[in-house]
Amino acid sequence: MNFIGNKLHELDNQLKQYQAEFNQKINSFQGYTLKLQQLIETYIQQNLSSYRMEIEHKIELIHYDYHIQALKLEYYQQKPNEYQKQLMKQLCCSKYEQEITKQEFDLLQQQINYYNSPCQSFECSSLSQSELINSIRDSNIRQELLNQYKKIAVQSRLDIFNLYMKSAKSQMDECKKKFDADMKKLWHDQHSSSDNEKLSPLMFNLIEQRCNKIGDRIRCIYIFKVKSICVKHN
């Protein structure tokens, strides 16, 4: 409850700060009338969707943070030893890295698909306008240079995209491999370790739930990122 209270207090302070800034701007604005205020409020309401989306996203994250913290506290109530504490920490960190690299890879793929779309072609970009090439009077030479310039620009962008994808995929595969190895080791240790190091079924379940919530939280963040990008492009 303290966690939720702190988050609500933080949001309340932020709201008060925005209200104070708004009042300050109103008081310093010459000729401010009720009619003008109504026009401003109407405009804000019509253009508030992105801010509303951001607020709803923050609320979602608070829910995830609450559940992740609650699962940790419940795990600690089982009185785990130091090894078991470190085990939960390691698995949760491993899950975080595995999920975030996957989401980064997927986001990069979507961004590259967008930049490869017709609306982002070479002809539609600022690169297609070269003052130096346009200054050439001979149309044949100008067109030949433009074609060469386009070929180099398109190939360079393709090479960069491929490099980004290769790097992102390498990180994603490495983190997935590490998480899978950590989980495999956990299952192995459950059957071969001493009773002092083994997790109870409840502790095992709590770790699994916490890892899943961490993954859900990261996916929530990247869904919001994709929506935000779409809003900007539209």
C-alpha cells in the first residue's frame, strides 16, 4: 500500500505543478477572457489523445510494478536463504534482459519496415535533393549522377539496417539462450541440490509469476512505444 501511496502522491504533485504553471501563464497573459479559456479548453480536449494515452500507460505500469513488488515480498515471507534470494534476483534479471532484447528486435523490425515503405522511399526523402547534382546543366550527366547517388544512398541505408538487425538479433539470441540455460539449471538443481537449497513449490511458483509479470510489463512498454510512433507518423 505504501508503494501505491507513493505513486499516487507523485502523480498528485505532478498535477499540482502543471496546474500552477497553467495559472501562472494565465495571469501573465494580457487580455485573457473566459471565452478564450473555453476555446483553449476545447482545443486541448481535441488534441489530448496522446497525453491520455501516456497517462493510461503510466497507470498500467503502476499496476505491474505493484504486482512485481508484491510477488517479491510474498517470496521473502517464505524466509528464503541467501542462495534462494540470489536465485530469484538472477532469474528475474535474466528474464528482463531476454524480454527487452526481444522487444527491441521486434520494434527495430517494425521501424525498418516503415522506412522501407513507399512513403519513405529515396524519392520522398530529403536525400533525393542534392544542390550539387541539381546545379549540373547537362540533363544526361545530371540524371546519371543522380542514379549513381540514389544507388549508393539506398544500398548504404540497407547495409545499416542489416547491421542493426544483425546486432539486435545477436543480443536477443544471447539473452534468450542465457535465460533458457538459467531455467534449465533451476530445474536441474531442484532435483539434485541439497534440501537447504531447493525451492518449495510455492517459492518456485512465485519466481515464475514474477518473471511473467516482468515480461508483461516490458511488453506493455513496447506496445506503448509502437502506438506513440504511429501517432507521430499520422
